[in-house]
Amino acid sequence: MQSKLKSRKYTTVSIPTTLYNRIKNLIKDTGFTSVSSYVIYILREIVAAHEEAKYKEPYTEEDKKRIIEKLRKLGYLE
Amino acid sequence: MVSKPHGGKLINKVANKKEREKIIEQIDEIPQIFVNKIIAVDIENIAHGILSPLEGFMTYEDYIHVLNDMRLSNDVPWTIPIILDVSKEEIKGLKEGDEITLVSKEENKAIAIMRIDEIYSWNKKEYAELIYKTDDINHPGVAKTMKMKELLIGGEIKLINHLENPYEKYTLWPIETRVLFNELGWRTIVGFQTRNAPHLGHEYVQKAALTFVDGLFINPLVGWKKPGDYKDEVILKAYETLIKYYFPRRSVVLAILRTSMRYAGPREAIFHAIMRKNFGCTHFIVGRDHAGVGNYYGPYEAQEIFKYFPDLGITPLFVKEAFYCHKCGGMTSEKICPHPEQYRIHISGTKIREMIKNKTRPPSTMMRPEVAEVILQFDNPFIT
């Protein structure tokens, strides 16, 4: 059995100092409390969009026919 | 294009014919754990991808990340732990790596097999404080949590039998809604979560959202709710009536979501959005005090939480309280109505429920007469 574990772990990624300063200026008077929190926010947004772009619906043509038949029977399709 | 499943993959953990036959052959040799109805519907929901990317009950790593960071251990947003509680007696002799059969206590039927990846203890008080933001036993979610057993087990499941379902006609799984939305030609779909019979405020919000998207997915929650809430069959009949008389053809899909209300306010709003994303919704309506109860959460806390999830993959539509304005001559909201309070009729769900309890028809400035009529036909439309 596990004992209590802290979940939050971080690692370091380097960015140019110029970019760091640019972000620091950008986030003044926003809800972001640090450059790191801004970078995490932006990266999560971008990474999720890239991951999802690769997705294809998981059903075959055969599945689709079977599902359409069921949807017709239930009255969802005419 | 309908929304991508959460975490990038629509999970399917339903045993195919061959797998099922093989499992059934060996099932007498696999130890059994009995599960209540709440857990049993979670099992079905995992198997059919409503809870994608989860493939089973959470192991400690995911559990603790969700509790503290509102994300799974792979960083994907997730706010409500999906856990299976057991007592020490129930798992006596079992160890990590063993297979168990999950049996519905209510139906006395094996519904799934599960490989135990991990057995771990949990702190219910800490859970309540982080998930419900309170450890007050009067909170229905806290009360339910405190009654749960002392250990949790995590691991992947495989569904072998479905539960009995009185609402088969209204049950669609994510793979089916995804086909349906594509067949209807909908590219943008707004999901609407509800545990209420519809009043004019709900309809206003739904139609306001529908104006800007292709289709509306009304997805009432069917399952454990607190006493005083509408019964499931009442909600469904009321919505059928509203759609029949007040929505254009092919603009709405009505299907149920079998799961329990947690009353976890902001965290549950994210959880509700994730499930609707898995059904294919691109947008999700979040109203005032979404999934709230009593005064445990701020009126718009469930909207504010969305700012922490830029990677949620479904667009929340935040709505303010809607009301009837005599000066405007219809339903409107704080955002667009300039008239003073004296012209406004606020639509209170509590007030409507009181009227219905007293067999009084709510006025047409609050509820459609056809909807009220259907609800009043029930002897007792509320959970006791």
C-alpha cells in the first residue's frame, strides 16, 4: 500500500533571457503570477491542440452502418 | 468536426464476443467483489468511453494528481477521482496483479472483470476538503464520501454484461452520438447538463447557445440525486414535451447520462464538460452555481475554474441568470436587459418545485404550460 505522495513535480526548460523578459513584461497586471505559470498555460493549450489534430474517429464503416441502424430504430435518425 | 475525445482516444473496454466467452468460461474461478449501483454505472461509463481516457479505476498516482492538481498523472485535465472503494475483508487474500469479478449488488450479476493494479489507503477528510471544498457532513457529497470503505483499488476493467436500463430508448454511448452528430451534419454541438425539468430559464439559455452552433445535446443526468430533485422519468417526459412543441426538428438530441451527482460545484463542472466532450460536444453550457448545493460554492465559481484549463478541448459557454422581463416582453438576462428590478420575474427552480408539490401550475412566465401539465400528471414527481 502507498503512503502519501506529493503529486506536483517540476523540471527546468531553458528559454532565451530576451523571451523571458518579454513574457515578464507581458504578464504584468494579468492573472499570471510568474513567467513559469504563463509558459505552462500556453504550452498546455498548444500541446493539446497538436495531440488532438492527430485523432481519427475509431469506428469502421461496418460499425457505422450498425450504429445508424440502431439510431433509426430509436428514432434519432429518419 | 465533432470534438476529439478527452486525452485523444475514445476508450472501448467492452469485451467482444470471443473475449466475453473466454471470461465467462473462467469466471467461477475469479474472486468476486460486489459493487453498488453508483460504481456499477461508472464501470459501464468507463467501458463505453464516457470517461475517456480512463480505462479503469484510478491508481494512486492518478488519484493524488487529480486531488491536488486537477490533472491525471499524464497532465490531462481531470477533476473528480473515479475510484473503487473496498473493505479489508472484501480483499482479504487478494494482492496486486490478481483478477477480480465486479458484481452488481443490486442485480446480482457479474458486470466486469478487473485486474488489481494497486491497493491503497485514502484520507476521506482530505478528499472531501479538496473535492467538495468542505468537510461538512451536511454536504451530500461529503456525507456519501464518509460512508465509503477504507481502501481503494485501481486497475483496468473489461465490461462483460450491461446493467438493466429502464431508459434504453434514451441511452446513447459516445461512439453512437459521434456517428449521430456526423449524420445530422453537425460540426458544432453544445452540451447541456441538467438534473431538472426545464423551465423558461433553461430554454432561454439553450436557445441562446443553439443560435450559434449546429445542434443542442440535452443530456440529463440519470442516477443518484438528492431527495427533492426531480425523478428521472419526470425530467425525460418534460424534455420530450419541450422539444416537441418548442424546438425545430433536427436541432436537438435528447439522451441520458447515467451517473451520480457529486454536488462538487466547480470541479464537477469541469468533469461534466469532459464527459460531454467525449460524446462529441464542442461547447458546453455552464450556468450559475453549476453542480452546486446549498451555499458551498460562489454563484459563478463553476465558471471561473475553466480559466485553469486552456487544454480542456471543449469551449465553455458561460451564462448569467435568465429572467422574464415585462418591459422586454420575454426572457432575457442581466447582460442584455437594461430594465429595473420591478419589471423582472426571477425564475426559481425551488419556487417552481414548491408550486408543483402543491399541485399548482407554475405561470407561463416561468414554465411552458405543456411542460407543467406533463409534470403535474405525476403523483409525486420528486425523489423522496
